[in-house]
Amino acid sequence: MENQLVTKIKENYQIVFEEMGLLDQAFTHSSYVNEHRNLHLCDNERLEFLGDAVLELLVSQYLYRQFPEMPEGKLTKMRAAIVREDSLAEFARECAFDQFIRLGKGEENSGGRQRAALLCDLFESFLGALYLDQGLEAVHRFLQTVIFPKVEAGAFSHEMDHKTKLQEVLQRGGDVLIDYRLIKEEGPAHERIFWTEVYCDNQLIGQGTGRSKKGAEQAAAQNALQELKE
Amino acid sequence: MENQLVTKIKENYQIVFEEMGLLDQAFTHSSYVNEHRNLHLCDNERLEFLGDAVLELLVSQYLYRQFPEMPEGKLTKMRAAIVREDSLAEFARECAFDQFIRLGKGEENSGGRQRAALLCDLFESFLGALYLDQGLEAVHRFLQTVIFPKVEAGAFSHEMDHKTKLQEVLQRGGDVLIDYRLIKEEGPAHERIFWTEVYCDNQLIGQGTGRSKKGAEQAAAQNALQELKE
């Protein structure tokens, strides 16, 4: 399986790791380390810490240069849309990284291989490992293949913040009162689900659920935008 | 005044800008641009956007290497303590950057030159300008003078998270119930102040105020820690 990964990143991205241990570590989840204590492995969490910052800089620099007239507020929103969990998890899937992460059995059985948070961390760990192995320019080249063409195609310009978008749309005809109401929350603390409704001048216009209050509000706004379009 | 800045950063940090316009821009606050529209200046906000990410990467990389055994959670906390507003504002003051920022009259008269948020942004803008002018290695050298020795001296290891620290201290003798109670909030939304009390097993052990609920809780925890020491 690991050889397949090596072949894949060589063929798809012309990347060959000098220090193979770094690549292994990037694809080792803490649940796997915990289940194989005798192997004395390192999980990918520290690499993720580093990779997160590498990604942040390269995306910032790219946006700064790509959009020379864009004000800081908009740059910040766009960066947030690109580096958010769902986006990074999707990039990890596109690179087929989800096939190669080493998981513990519990994590595997509970669907960890499909979990956005885990895949997002994996993507960042890979960037951290690549940065340590080959430097900033190599990570930049990788992102030029995987992320930047999508930005240029407008994938992050429109849907980045549903709440802001909804406000813009609704207030075109004059001032209205938009409020988000938390209807219900359920489940244990570490996997709590929130139900939110969004109202415009006290009329229900959308509903959404999410893992956080903010996420549920974004989902409700997105739902309202869709309803408005139809 | 600008010449003084040029001399200062040359003497203190051996930095000479190739593109002087970048240095000027880093020291130009939006309030100054707004009051001198005829000059068609650029404010420092875009440079701040970039500098923020440059700082994040260099601090992350430094911590990653400096503390090879430190788990990700602790690295993240330490990074947050170093790059937080108050810390960066203090670095800006130590570099005497506050003397050289160009402010509008309104901002000047309302004490902008002492405001932590403004000085934090200024520090990041300078890093962004230096990065564009001379690359990552130059910013790294600058941080090696200004920030990293303080990390090595332990300036960020201890006081980074008072709530965690308080919990550690109080629970040494066994399980206790610690809770933070919001007592009062006052002032308009953009400058609201929160009063918080912290209780251990229903006994008041500290009080604090802050610009946010979290800030007030940290202040209350810090106060409790101080009281415990005395």
C-alpha cells in the first residue's frame, strides 16, 4: 500500500521524498499509533501543525499576488474559504490520500477514513512533511496543481460565506431583519449537532444543521439562498 | 521622520529595503490614507494580511524545531501566545515602530498610536513588506533578534493560558468544580466590557474583566492564580 502511495505522488505530482520517514509519518493517524505501541511510531499531528502554517502562507501569498486590487477583508474571507476543513478534506480525496492513511481499527470502523476533520489534518500533514523534505517552493508547486487552478476557476469566490451572501440578497430591497434561531441541539459534547432556522422579518426562510452553531447557521443561510433561487 | 526609521532598522537590524515604497506602505495606516486622498496612498492592510501568515509559518517552524518532543496541542497554544495581539503590539513598541506609523488626525487624537490592535497590525505589515522585499530568510533573521530569544527565556511558556494553569493547580489535590460566572456586561457592542468571577467548589477565588467573555475568564483565572500564590 505504501509503495502505491509513493508511485502515485511520483506519477501525479513528480514528488519523490528524500526522507521516506516523513511521508510515512504524515500518513499515520494517532489511532494507529495507539493500537501499535510496540512499534514506537510518531503520529502526524506535529506535521499537521507545521503544514497548516505552510498552507496559510502559500495561499496568502498566492491571493495577494493574484488579486492586487482586492482589499484585505475580502482576501481574508477568500483565504478562509480555501483553507477550511471541507475544502482541504476534498483536496485530500482528490489526491486519493484517504486510501493511504493508516488508521486504528476503532477509527476505521467508525468511518474515520471519510471524516472531513481527519482528511483535512492529513492534507496539512502531507504539506508539512513535503515542506521539511523539500522546502517552500516544492509545496508551492504542489498547490499550483491541486488548489490554485480551482481558485482561478472561481470555486471560492462565490460560496464562501452564505450568511454574508444571504444578507446582501435580502437587503437589496431595503432593510430587513434577519435572525438565526437555535432550535435544538443533541448528542454528546464531542459530536453535538445543532439545528438552526433563519428568519427574515419573522418569516421562516431556511433551515440547517451542523456540528457547530456557526456551521448550522451557514447551512441555514445556504438553504435559504437555494429556496430563494427556486 | 521616515529617514529616522530607515536609519533605525539599518542600525538595529541590519535591514535595508530595496523597494522603499513597501516600507512606507507598511507604516501607513488607513486613517492617514483617508485624510490624504489626493496623495493616492496605499494603506498597510494587505501587507498585514501577508505578514500575518509569514509570522505564523516562521513561529511554527521555530517551535517545531525548538521543541522536538512537544505535542501538537501544546505547540498550538504556545504559537497562539506568541502571535496574539498583545505580544505583537509589545514587539512593535520594542522596535519603536509606534513612533513612525503615519496616522490620521482622528486616530492620533483618540490614542491610536498606543492601541494594541493597531500596533499588532503594524508589526505584521512590516513583516509582510520585509518578506516581499527580501524573502523568508530575512524575516527569519529579524525574528531571531526580536522574538525567538524571548521564547527561549520562557516568556511564553508559563502565562499562556491561565485557565488551564488554574485547573492544573486546583486539581492537584483531587477533583474540584471550577466555574466561571459572567456577572455583568456593559457598553456598546464594539467596546463591550465583561465582568467575570471564577469559583472553586462554589467559593469565589478570582475576578476579572475583559473585552470578551474569554478575555474576562482568562483575567479572572490569572487573578485567582495570583491570590493563591499570596
